[in-house]
Amino acid sequence: MSQSDLAELSTIGAQLDELVTRAVAVGDRYRESPDSAITSDLELAERSLVTARRAVARATRTLADSV
């Protein structure tokens, strides 16, 4: 069961990486616009996603160490 959990965590990590990339891309498009508040909101989302990615990475390492 642990190997499938490691695979699942790996998938979650990859998805979080993709979400960060997508959020940054959208935020960058609004950086110099009258709607620059969108960029601020997406920067906050980016920070949260990066924090989540780090937590998933820690969980992955912990699980890998116990296998």
C-alpha cells in the first residue's frame, strides 16, 4: 500500500507544480493592467500552493523513509 501512496503523493506534487505555473502565467498577464489586483490575489494563491507542495514533499519523504 505504501508504494501506491508514494505514487499518489508524487502525482499530487506534480499537479501542484502545474497549478503554480498556471497561476503565475495568469497573474503575469494582468501585472501591468488596470486589473492588477488579480495579480496580487494570484501571488497569494501561488504562495499557498508552494507551501502545499512543500508539505506534500515532506510527507513523501517521511513515507519513503518508512517503506
